Amino acid sequence: MVVIVVGGQWGDEGKGKVIDLLAERADLAIRSQGGNNAGHTVVTEHGEFKFQLLPSGILYPTCTCIIGNGVVVDPRVLLKEIDQLRERGLEPDNLVVSERAHMVMSYHPLFDQLEEGVRGDDRLGTTWRGIGPAYSDKVRRIGFRIGDLQKEVFMRKKLDFVVGQVKNPILQKLYSEQPLDAEALLAEYLEYAKRLDRYIKDTYPIVQAALDRGDNILLEGAQATMLDLDFGTYPYVTSSNPTAGGALTGSGIAPTRVDQTVVVVKGYTSRVGYGPFPTELLDDLGELIRERGREYGTVTGRARRVGWFDGPVARYSTRLNGATSVALMKVDVLSEVETLKLCTGYRFRGEVHDHPMANISHLKHCEPVYEEMPGWRADISRCTEWSDLPRECRDYVERVGEVCGAPVDLIGVGPHRDQLVMRRPILFQRETAAR
Ligand code: GDP
Ligand code: IMO
Ligand code: MG
């Protein structure tokens, strides 16, 4: 059985927590795109874990965790994450890295920063983790794959070419920067090779055998639909396809094998970095939601922009990803807001649109159409059953489901892994501990 979990807004919806719900009974968990621009939080009885490259299923030794072919891996960050896990007494013996995955090379973050610098006021607000430059090199066929770490002669020859013929001329002539030293880079990467060797494998046979056995397979999306290279607010997007389609190409699973797709959204909306955000709240209420929801970047610490729930965005996501369930997270953050607003369309030049327009300047200048709903005063953080939630809260969740056109099966009421209200189980989710 295959379940895909993807983000339905602009990221940081609480995907890590939903993944954690499913990972205990998953045989295989696969990260299939993005890199260490992602930050997925799981809060357990052992404290808080923030995963950037490691699949969030890594906490379960029985779950084989694959960093798939579609991910871009910075070996320095991966090794640091492995070390951090070890410091907490956990050994990632269940980790596998696809030899087809490309590497974020140590020069990619530099290029990310330099490219953002020359954009000036039009900068994208990337995470500076070198994600865009690494994917660009993959497409230009001058990228290095993780499997290349096991081929010293090949690495030397290719580094000589890429550094000497491509990177250094740009660094020196365009940016007046110091040139890179190919020999030093080779030495650095051979060190990473030694430490990562045991995890590097061809993942095709592992994934296919799991499919043949009918194992539980969990695809962990990073980023989100509105950051998708094709369907997001281009160019204010990431450089991969975080939609369900990207999860498949990034892992080597055929579309006919997918059983369920969970689209994760929160009860409001957030965005890090620049780009249009029609329902953004720039007032005191926005500040209150940011503080209550602790909306500060998991990776960069940047304050996240926040706004009302954006129905057109959520519906677009459920449709593009073929959602069988919606997980609506962080609903607790909205407690005590007197009147909630829910955007159902965008008015632009007299017309109301029910989905995000491809032209981002229209999106930037549209006016959101809102419905108002009464809020609730009660603390919902200890609710475990649908019937425990105040009526106004249930009405809000129902309305979100209607607007999304998909059932809201999970409701997040707090950061801890057990702070969830389940309405309908998702395939192979764990039994929840009673609180
Ligand atoms: P991801 O990137 O989608 O995995 O999300 P992040 O981990 O970047 O951000 C989500 C944040 O919200 C984390 O700090 C989570 O611990 C927290 N969180 C997740 N679900 C809930 C919830 O239902 N309520 C509250 N209050 N916090 C939540
Ligand atoms: P998770 O998986 C939120 C945003 C960046 C920037 C844009 C491009 O934790 O939800 P990049 O470094 O990818 O080239 O930056 O994408 N971004 C995210 N925003 N959550 C993420 O991941 C993000 N990954 C990238 O802030 O606006
Ligand atoms: Mg995140």
C-alpha cells in the first residue's frame, strides 16, 4: 500500500507530524524531492526532532528510510544530522541513500547567495541552501550524484571539468570571487564518501521488492504545492516538484500503485520568502497568530508571513494532488480569535476566480473574497474526539472540507504527536495513545 503525504499551501503545514503518525507501521518511508531547505518537526516523548534530509520515519527502526533519487543531498548536512541522531542515542541503521540522488556541492550555497544578491529587489528569499543551483546542475548534466562518491577517478575528472570550465569562470569573471580548488574539493568529498558509503545503494530493487510484497510505503513530501516549480507562484517557488507527481518520479513508484494521498494544510496560511500571498495578514492579528503558532522557520529561523485560510489554494492542492484526505493542522492556534475569515475566491478585474491564477501579478493584485465564521473560546489542545471540539470549531473544519472538496480526516490540536483528532483513519496509521 502506498500513501503520499504532500503540503497543500506554501510549506510548514505540519507534514512531519502527519508522517510520524504513519511511519510506525510503514515498512518504507521515502523522501522524494527537495533537500535541506525542508524542516520537518516531530515532537515525541523524547523531545523535539527537526529533520531536514532524514526521512521523518527514521525514529522507527523497523521502517527503512530512503533518501530518494529526486532529492538533492548536501553530504555535510546529512552527516551532521546523522551525528545529531547518534548524540540522542539513535543509530540510523535503517537509512538508505539512493545512488541516483544528486549532491548539493559545497559551492552551490555560494551560488544561491550570489544569484539572490544580483536579483536585488526581485530576490526570491531562498533558504540559501544551494537547492536551486544543485537542481540546475542536474538538469544541465553537470551535477554530481551520490553514487559518484564511490568513483574516485570519475570524480576527479568531472570536478576538473565542472570547476575549471564552468564554475570558476563564472565566479571570477561575473562575481569577482575567489576560484574553487578542484583538488581540495575532491579530498573533501572523498572524506564524505568514506562516512556515507554504507548507506549508498541502488534503491530500485528495494522499492520494487517492497511493492511486490505489498508493504506499507510512505512518501514524505517536502515543501508544498504552491512552491511547485510548475504549479506554484513561479518564480517564487522551489526548484523541484513537491506535488504528488514529483513524489513518484523522485522515488520510482508508478502512479497506479498509489492508494491514498494526504494533503496537509493548516487552519490558516503561512509563507516564508517572497511572492504573492493574497490572504496575508499584516496587522496585529497576523502578529498574534505568528506568535501563537510559533511561525518561525525551522531551517532559517525567519519569521513566517501568516494569513487567513486560502480556499482557492487548498482546493487547487487537493485537486492537483488527487487528495483522498485532508489533514488540517494547527487549528488550536485559532482558538480565541473572535471571528474567522475564510477566503473562497479571488476577485480580479470584476471576475471571481476559484483557483490561483498562473499570472502572479494578477494574484498579487487580486482581492480575496471572504466568508466570516464565529470563532471558539475553548482550549482544544486536549481534544481527542471529533465530538470533543466546540461546535464553532467543527463548523469551521466542515466548511474547510467543503471548500477543499475533500474530507478533513485529521485535525491538529497541538504540536505533540498525539495532539490529533481523527475522524477517519488513514491507511496504516498507528493506534493513537490515549492522553
Ligand atoms: P512541516 O515542514 O510541514 O513538517 O512543518 P514544520 O515542522 O516546519 O512546522 C510545523 C510546526 O507546527 C512545528 O513546529 C510543529 O511542531 C508544529 N505543529 C504541527 N502540528 C501542530 C498542531 O496541530 N498545532 C500546533 N500548535 N502546532 C503544530
Ligand atoms: P518544508 O518541507 C517553507 C521556500 C523558501 C523560498 C522558496 C525557494 O519544511 O515545508 P529554496 O531554498 O527552496 O530555493 O527557496 O521556497 N521554501 C520553503 N518554505 N517550507 C519549506 O519546506 C520550504 N522549502 C523551501 O523560503 O521562499
Ligand atoms: Mg518545515
